[in-house]
Amino acid sequence: MSDRMQPTIYSETQFYWDGAKAGKLLLNACTACDGGAYFPPRPFCPKCGSRDVTVQEASGKGTLHSYVISHMPAPGYEPPFTVAVVMLEEGVKMMSNILDCPADPEALELDMALEVTFEARGDLMIPQFRPAKGGAA
């Protein structure tokens, strides 16, 4: 078992973790204001406050919006490692780690194509990102 921290799961976010366990990246979307998809998961729209929300499967494709290379130790992470903001095709930003890519500015190009992958942590699967095969988002 990884010594990386595991997230706390609440009833409002259970769908997200169930989806990840099934290899799906799930997002909420508002149907009241058509505010589109949003993250992190929550039972109300961050734009209009409506609880008229639905769940949709994301494509799992995105681009590297921003990143920082951490040289400080963290539980379960061997420095250096990359902490990134990923812009999903659905217009949602997610914080993630970048896997299968050196934590080096020469390898991390802004707007590079990324795809979701899932990392096992105990009984959970954690959405993470890696460079897209083929290079296109």
C-alpha cells in the first residue's frame, strides 16, 4: 500500500470515487444555468448555487495549464515531483500529479497534451495525468 495520503470521501463525492474505481473521470454539471462542468465535485453549482446538477463522464483528455516542480519531500513522493494544473477538454481545471514524465522543465511544456490515468492507493483509484500517447489532446 502506498504511503501517499488518501482523500476523505463524503457522500456528496462518492460518485466521483466510484467512477475512478471503474476507470472513469466523472464531473458534475449544472442543468439549471447551463454553467457547464465543474470540479471539485459538490452537490451544487458554483456559478448559480442550484442543486439541479448532473454527473457526466469527462473525456480524460486535457493540456498542461501550469505546474510546479517540488523539491521538498512529501509523504509517498520522492522529490522532485510535478504538481500540475490540468485544463480538461470540458473547460475544467484539476490539480494533479504528472506521471510517466520527468519532473524537469525540459520535459514539461505548457499546453502539452495529457490524458488521465488512475493510480491505486489502497482501495481507491486516484485520477492522475500523463503525457498523451500520440501527443494530441
